[in-house]
Amino acid sequence: MVEEGVKSRDPIFRDIRRYYCEYCGICRSKKTLIAAHIQAQHAEELKEKELNEENDNGEKLNKCEECGLSFSKPAHLKQHMQSHSLEVNFALIF
């Protein structure tokens, strides 16, 4: 029984979200905390994973021959290539 002077308080809201580090399994309640943990503790593994995903994805890498940037869509590469071009296309309206 609850004494008269002491009141029992139930938590109003309990955050039950759990985010786990894919490298070491550490658990945090916020996604930003896990992202910061991965950046700080597993930077090398993260870089390796990104490189492997680019190569193993099976998609064509749309790579700029001038500066080496790669794009997931050919349209993005085409738009980027215009930044290297000396020729500027203007539409004249009269």
C-alpha cells in the first residue's frame, strides 16, 4: 500500500526506441547518438563499407572524367559536366 505522504509516480512517457551500432552492438536511445558513436569510433569501418557499397552495388558509376566525382544518375553527371564547360547555354527570349 502507498503511504499517505508518499505518492507513487508512474512515468508519463517512456521512450522505448533502441538503436544499435552495427559494428559493436552498443545500444542508445537516440539515432543521433548512434550516428555520433559510429563517426567517432568506427570511422575506418564506415569508409570501407561505403567503398564496398559503391563497387558491389552492380550499378554503373557515372564518373566525371575531369575531376573524378561519381554520381548515381546520369542526369546528375550531365548537369555537373556543364560546370566544367566553358560554353554557357542561354535562351534568349524576344
